[in-house]
Amino acid sequence: MMKKAQFFSILLLVIFSFFSLISCNSTSITGPNLINFTPTPSTLPIPSHTNTPLPTPTSTPDYSNLKVLLFISGTLGDHSYFDLFTKGIQLAQQEYRFSLQTVESGWGAINYVGSFTETLANGTYDIVVAFGDAMRWSVETEAAKYPGTKFILLDGKVNSGLKNIFSGPVNKEKAAYIAGLYAGYMTSNTSLQGINADTKIGAIGISNDFVNNQVLMSFRNGAIDAGLKIKDVMIENVDALQKIKDSKRIATQMYLNGADIIFLFSDLADYGGAQAAFELGHYVIGMGKDYAGTLSYSNSQLTNNVLTSAVIKPDLIAYDAITKALDKTLPFGSMISYGINGGFVGLVKNENFEQLSPPDLKEKITLAEQELSKPKILFVMNNSWEDDLFSDFMRSNYEQAANNSNLQYSILQLDEINSDLESKWESVFVYNTFDVLITSGEEAVEHVTYYAQLFPNHKFILIGGKVDFFSNYLPNVYSASFRTNEAFYLAGMYASLMTKTSTISMINPDAIIGVVAGVDDKPYLDNRIKAFKQGATDAGLDANSILVNYSGGFFENQNAATAAGNIYNQKADMILNLSGPAGGGIIQSAQEEGFYMIEYTSGGNPAEINSNPDEAPFILTSVFENREKVMMDILTKIEKGEMIYGQLETLGLSTGMIGIDKSGNFERLTPESIKTEIENTEKKIIDHEIFILPEYIPGLYF
């Protein structure tokens, strides 16, 4: 018996090897005890859910020696997620004729983790393609072992920064938002049988799933923007086991409570929601897949109750990624989100949608999709001390820059200083729909770093703060830091040179200058005072001749006037304002005492800001950060699609974004010799010939 068994085993092996050799160079390998199913473009029964057809294969160079591994962390045959990804890869194979090997691991980490490791250990591949965020750890681990192999993870994000990985997360939130907008409008269409007068809808997700929760929140936000109230959008979750009976029970209760449309994002449990809609005569909206198309293979009678679906289009995504990889245009080492632009996500315009949706609703959805294809900006006022100091300037900068662009924007002021800032930051992502978040200040660094990793589909821009790109992989973050200490150094040098020039009106012979700051417990302020002092002492002024006083806050004009008066009474003839809006008290004191002030502004053109005819004669110059210009440059790049993320840019004197104002009194009163000295010093700073105290960084104090 043993010999016969060995004989038949060898015979089967020979037959299998023979058919493998005569087949095309696309192969499929399954995990243990799995049925071998390899769909092909000609036989695969996949629902047609996309309005954007896949490209027609064309003649291309020969890639027959290039080996691609398509790793399925489950099994094929679902007529949806993995099958559609496979369809896109296979169409690319028809066009590029590379060698394709498909591996199905079976469901669950216990299968796909080991299978992925074993497959790579036993084969040599040029490109490896995998799908889903669950594969992130495996892709990161194996990519580090095989630096010569390119890894593509789609519908997932990788935070390792390895140069041989490309990850393409999918922006499901925008698709869900459109679905919520549609449901919010559709629930008022009482002329349609199954729609009642209660204007209530529902959504069913999976508990303890972060991504799932964000999708549900986006759906709700869309419904609210359509006119519904929060209480009119019922949201509940099934547990991780995704039991169909639980989804059916929840959906039934929602319908009995007045809902007529339910958004389904509970994976396998979606079927229960569809059953409840069919039995009670109401509707559902699918998520992630063309749910009507999927149901047509299992229970076609349920399809009439599916109004539409918010879908991702795996076939288009997979085709886009693999063809760009072959054309060497896929940016490995980075992460790019797939969204509405390019048609990678959207609402299915199937037969039900076309027949049941009123014409005006179709038009609203089309317009909404067009608007969503444009980046939406959310400016967040972070309540950092710097925002308090320059809140009016920052809001003005945001509005001025945004109004000069064609971008949608909104400004969100986080609540009062004493409120729970952490919970306020969390609420930003729950209650707002946006593509790019822009905020400012070093105090926002921690929040930007944290949330940028949680939300890879969003872009983050931090102005006036330094994000640590060495310790964190943040391809969706741009950080612009001002080297303002260069300007403070220059202002200190200028003040030192001017106070020793007693031939100028309102400058006395005592060579004393001062600083009035808002508070004495802000390292950021102390750092700027030191840079100002460094410039003054380098120009020959004794450190004891630089007086510092505090106003006790940023809005107390009278306190600032008193603090400035004390300094002027000690024979100072010019004071640097570091007390923000309270600087109005300093200028008042300067007018009364007959001396000068050096202003500090983070607004736009300092000449315009200092144009008050009553105050201008007493402002010798200004230290400026032209954040308005920075914002306009950033928004222009966003609008043109030229914004580069994943970098820290430092803006110093050489960029013209910071400096000291050379108009007004500077131009009129400054001796030519001092102007020349300032110009020469600027050149030395730009050429790094002068070491200036670095800007303050939280946790690293100078």
C-alpha cells in the first residue's frame, strides 16, 4: 500500500508540474487546505461598479523577466475586494506581460503572517503587492529584509520610511461623506415608497474599529451638511464577530424608530441590514463595495433595496499603482492617498440610483463631488501662546490668503485656554470634513505629529513649528519654521547702533535700550530676548544696558504702558515689544515720553501694519514674520497640486519671509553707515558666518 501511495503521489506531482509548465506565466499558490481559485479577466464574475473604465491594454516594452508577487491575505472568490484588486493587477499584466504569481494565504493573521514570510523566503521577486492595513506589519518587516525588492501596500499605510515601500491608503471618508449627503437629502423624498416623513437615517459599523468609526463620522457629517440634525442620524455598531443576526436586529430597530435609509459598514454583518430593509420595505446604502452587485450573486431580491453604495475602486487603484511602478513613476518611500480625484472612490450611479433619485438630488451630488475634488482647508487656531499673542493677525492671514485662492476653507478656533485642549483636538476630526489642516506654533507639534499618523488621508501643515521628521515617518506633513532669531539678532544690533547715535531726534546720549515682554514664564519669549541681546552686545552694547520688564499678559495695555514707562525712566530710548496686542501701551508710553518702540509682528507687510499716522513717528522699525505671504505661497501650491509634504522648511532672512522693516523711520532716520552695517550683517547671517542662538524647541531649551 505504501508503494502504491508513493506512486500516485509522484504521478500527481508530475501531472501538476506538467500543467504548470504549459500554462501562462501567471500562477496561483494557496495556503494549506485551501481551494486553488485563480480568476482571470475573461472569466471572473465581478460586478461593474465603476464609472471610470479601466484603460485598454496597449503595446509596451517586454517585462517578461520581471517577477511580481500578488499576495492575497485571504482568499479569492468574494466578487468584491480581493477579486477587484486582482482584476486591476491582471489587466496590467496583459499590458506589460510581467510574470505574475498569486498567493492566497487564507483568512486571519495566523495564516497570512506566516504565509507572507514563507513565500518571500522561498522565491525571488521584483515587486510585491499586498492589500489592507492588516498587512502593514508584515510588509514593513519583510521589506527591511529584502531592500532590493519593491513593496506596494494598497488600502493601508506604512510608517517605516523604508525607501522600497509605497503605501496607498484609500480615502474612504470622502466616499462616506458623499453617501451621508445623499442619504440626508434622500430621506426627505417622501414621494418614494419606503421613505417616510421622519427624516431619520441610520448607520451600522463595527465596534472598537478606529477606521470604521471615522467613516461613520464622515457619513454623519455629510448628512448634517444636507440639513439633518445629529439626533436624526442613528449610529450603532456590531461587535468584531460581525454577526448577521445582530446587524438585522439593530437595523430593524432603527427602521422602527423612524429611519428609512441605513448606511452599512459592518462587513459580513451587512447582510442582516439588507434583510431588514427588504422585509420592512426601506433602504440601505453599501460601503466599500457595490453592495447591490455583490448581493446579485447571493440573493438578488435584496438588490432593489440598495439605493447606492459608497465604493472604493480596487481595480483602478491596483492598476494605477502597478503600472506606475513599472513606468518608474510610483514614489517608493512615500505614501499617497487614493481619493475622489482620479475616480478612485465615489458613489455608485447604478440602476437604482438613476431610477430612484430625483433629478435635483443627482445634480446636488454631482456638484458636491466636484467640490470635494478640490482640497478643503481647515485652519485651526490652536490656543497656543503664540496664537493668543497674534490671534488677530493669524486669523487675518488665514482669511486673506484663502480669499486669494479658489479653495474652500473654514477657520476653527479651539475653545478657551482653560478647556481640555486634548479633547478639543479630537473633536476636530469627529465634527469636521477637510483635506488639509493648517495650524501654527510649537505647541501644536505634538498634536500634528500624533494625528498625522492616525489620519494618513489628511494633509497637515504647521507654520512656525518644527516637526521631528527623523523620529517619525510623516509623509503627509509639511512644517515651516521661522528662523526669527535671525531677525531679532538683527534688531538687537540695529538698536545698539542707533542708541549710540545721539544726533538722531528722540535718542539720548545714555545708550540704553529695553524689552517689554508679556510674561516671564514662556521659554519661547526668553529665547527671543536672548537673540535680541546677542545682536545688541555683538554691536558693542553692554549687557547691563539692555533692560527687560514684563506686562503680565498680552492684552493689558495699561500694564504694558507702566512696564515701558519704568524702562524709559531709566534712560532707555527704544523698547522692543514682545507683549503682543498689549504693545499698544508701549506705543502710548513712547508717545508720552518722546522715545521709540521696535515692533514685532507676525502679520503681513509691516509698513502697512505700522501705518497709523499717530503711532508711526514713534516706531523705529519692526521685526516681522510675513506669515500672510507664507500662507499665500502654500495655498497656491496646494491649488496647483505642487505642495510637497514630508519635509521641514526653515524660513530665514534669505527667504524674505522674516527680517526687519526698512521703510518708514528706518529709511528716513537711519544713517547710511548703520544701513550698510545692517546689510553686511544680513549677508553674514545668510552665509552662516555668524552663529545666532537657535529658536526655542519644546523639550530642548536654549
